[in-house]
Amino acid sequence: MTARTRTTTIGAALSLGAGLVLTATGPAAAHEHGNDLAPAVELRVASYNIAAGRDADGSFDIASTAEAIETIDADVVALQEVDVHWGERSLDLDLAEELAQALDMHVAFAPIYSNDPVDDGGPRAEFGVAVLSDYPIVDFTNHEITRLSTQDEEPVPAPGPGFAEATIQARAARVHVYSTHLDYRGDPSVREMQVADTLEILAEDDAGTTQILMGDFNATPEAAELAPLWTVLTDAWTIAGDGDGFTFPADAPDRRIDYVAVSDHVSVEGAFVPTDGPAATSSDHRPTVVDLVVPRGHRH
């Protein structure tokens, strides 16, 4: 993909509550290619677990997170582990808005947890997933899937929010983008239920809808619980991945657990995981970055 023309300068220091310092031009348009019979739109996407703005050594540095996202030059980014006024570990900031403003992108946030404010009249303490987009987000839904809550002392699997669906108008292409974070536990049973829920939600879209599912699946590609996904979507890395695709742990990655999966009629042109620079050190995960060609059309 030809590099976009947006340039960004990110302030190295972050003062409490001050947000990020950044100047940016507007996002460049996506490139189209193909003939008159099959016009299409190029789209670079990425899935990135940002670990609540903490870098690989555990230090909070949201400016570094923004720089990491800026350097991968993606049009659409699915984020996981996003704090919104969650507490001291992320300076009580709204990380979704901080990143959107820093990168001059649209954002939609889907909380997994939404707790009462610590102080009367204060914002709710939330944690979840998000979608950043250079292009307008024309619709957004926070779906429920089965979860085993980390907020309960004796949790049982139950429906819970935090499966984000953003409908994005990328020039002439209407794209449904999903950001998800599957259960982290060694027992795969909850992930099995989450995959089943995911497939039900995907099936609600009209036939022919362009779908891009991204997220931290907390399982490697051969995991049995992920197998049903691959009957409906294509794991983009298997088409055009460069290298092993390992994303975790960031300082010495030895497994691939962060994915981009696409529906039929989406072409995968390339896929990579950054091996150096801020995108390799600004979280305990590295992002998975994929170049796609998506069909043109106003699909719903």
C-alpha cells in the first residue's frame, strides 16, 4: 500500500489530564484500483491490544501508544484493553478519546465493564474495546457475548457487552469492522461459547456484507475452539503473512494470538507484525497489520 500523506508529531511528555500534544493533517484518501467492472478500495487495518497504555515493561505511556499506532499507518485499528476513566493505572484518562484526538481519527468505544463513578458526579469507570477509523463510523453496536467476569468473586459464564461492531464508510466501500477480546483462561470452554456467539452475530448481517473481525483471541491458530471461525472467515495471516506472525509477549513473542479475519470477496494483499520501533515496545502485545482490498458498494 502506498503510504498515506498524514504526518503526525506526538508530544513526548504527557501531563496529568492534559492529553497528548499532536498536530496532524487530515487523513489521505484510500486508493482505489481495478477496472470499471470491479472497482475496489484499499484498506490497511490492524488489531492491537494496547494493555491500557502500558508499554512492554509495564510503564504507562499513552503517548508511546499513539506513536505506535501512527507508525503502522493503518486506516482502521481495532483496540483491546482500553481504559476509560478506569483509575490510577491509566491516570484516570479516557484512552479512547486521547488516542482519537492524538491521531485525528474517529473512535467508538464498547465497554466490557462499566462501574459506578468513584466520586459523585464523576465519569463511569469503564474498560473495553474500541475501533479507531480514518473514515466515518456511520453505525456502532456494543454486542453481548458470553463472558466470565473478572469483577465477580465467583463468576459464571453469562452474556456481557464488549463485542464492538462499527460500520465504516471507507469512500465507496461500506465495511463492518468488529473488535473483540476473547477469554484469557487456559480452559477453552468460554472461548468456545464466545466463538459461537460471534458467528451468530456475524450471521445477522445481510449476505454479501464486507466483514473484518479483529482482536486478541487468546488462542493460537490451531486451537480447536477457533476452528468454527475459519469455516466462515479467512485468517488473513494464512494468505499473505510475512514471517511467523507472533505478537505476544512483545519483548520476545512466541505465539500468534492477535488476528485479522475477513469475509469472502475481501482480498488480502499483505500482513506483518512490526519487529522494531514503538509498535514493538508500546504494549505487551505487538499489533497485527494487514493490507486489504475491499469491494466497493453500500452494503448494509
